[in-house]
Amino acid sequence: MKTLLPRIADLHAPDIVIANGENVAGGFGLTDETVKELFAAGVHILTTGNHVWNKKEIYEILEREPRILRPANYPPGAPGRGSGVFCSDGGVKFGVINLSGRVFMGNLDCPFRCAETLVEVLRKETNTILVDFHAEATSEKVALGWFLDGRVTAVVGTHTHVQTADERLLDHGTAYMTDLGMTGPVDSVIGVKKELVIGKFLSQMPIRFETATGRVCLSGAVIDVDESSGRARSIERVYELYDG
């Protein structure tokens, strides 16, 4: 991230950088140190997902750091917050909503109804709203994109670690992409040493996963936004490889 993000920034000059950081601490969760590294690298807002709770220290961090979001559809009582309105360095207000899917995931509150409620709240302050939908099922992600089309600037998916090639503008101006993909080791199985994962598939025995090493990639998307309307003008897939 420290090497690849500046490359992307030099090429696209983004006003806002939003990253899903739920696996940044060795593949599971976030720590105070890794959070500081991401902010220092140029990330403005961190979203997360189901692995956000893996490191106990994040509970306190979520309470005091508004720039880190956890899925908004966790029940009341969960630490932190799931949405917010922020301001870019250029003074532009933008909203971010973090949601988790329910298909093949945890038994959380409905992400569709949660999104609908939060969009109405955030639109009182800004028309520019990005949704990170951390979900397993492609169908659930696509459905939420259509559900929010015209009401938010973008709906982008995370969680599967595999970048999809379906970036598009929906009928009413919402940018959509099923999964932004992974930032991490390329020669791996979604970030884990490939021999460990293959061994687990073959033996069906418990195996401790370890993060792979070697060349890495940064995956994501660049979205151009009409600030007055909050509609997206374009969405472009990003994939940067680093062999160093």
C-alpha cells in the first residue's frame, strides 16, 4: 500500500481515498499500528467487514476514531459507527456507508433497509454517498446496487478478494462494481500461502493460515463524481502490480 497507493494518486489525483482495511493486520482484523500506517499512506476513510472484530484492540479504536467504519447493520451495542459524513481536503462533503451482506454471512440486520434509512440521513448533508457492501453473494451485491441506483453515488463490493470486471454506471447515475478486489500478495489463495490452502482442501483438516509473500497488487476503482448532483460520471477499474 505504501508503495502502490502513491502511484495511483500520481496518476488519478483523487480527492478522497477510501480503503477496506479489515484484513490489514496479517490477514485478520486491524491494529492501532496498521491503522496509522494506512492513514499515513494517504487513506482518508477506512471501511471494514466481518473480520473487523478479530483484534480486540480495535474495539476502543472504533469508538474514538470516526474515520474507521464497521458495517452499519450490526445490532445496537456494537462498538463504533457504520456511516459518516466527511470533508475532503478541498472542502467537499461526502458520505460513506459500510454494510455487510447476510447471504453466507452473519445473521445481521437487513442491509437494504439499513441503507435506505442511512441514505436519507446522509443526504441532508451531502448528495455524494459511497457504499461499501462487504458481502459474499454476487446476487446480493447486484441487488443492492439496483436498489440504491439514483440515491447514492456508488455501490462497490468487497470481501471476496477477487476483482470483478463489471464496473458500470447504472440507469440513474450510480457507479457499481461487484468486488473491488484484494490489495495483497498475488501468488496466493486470496492472500494466504497457496500450499496451506491446497493442503486444507485435500485433507479437510484444520490448518493455521499464514499470509503469503512475494509480489503484491493493489486493486480498486476510481470514480469521477459530479459534486453538485452526487451522480457518478464514470468508474474505472484499477489494478497495479508491484514486483519489488
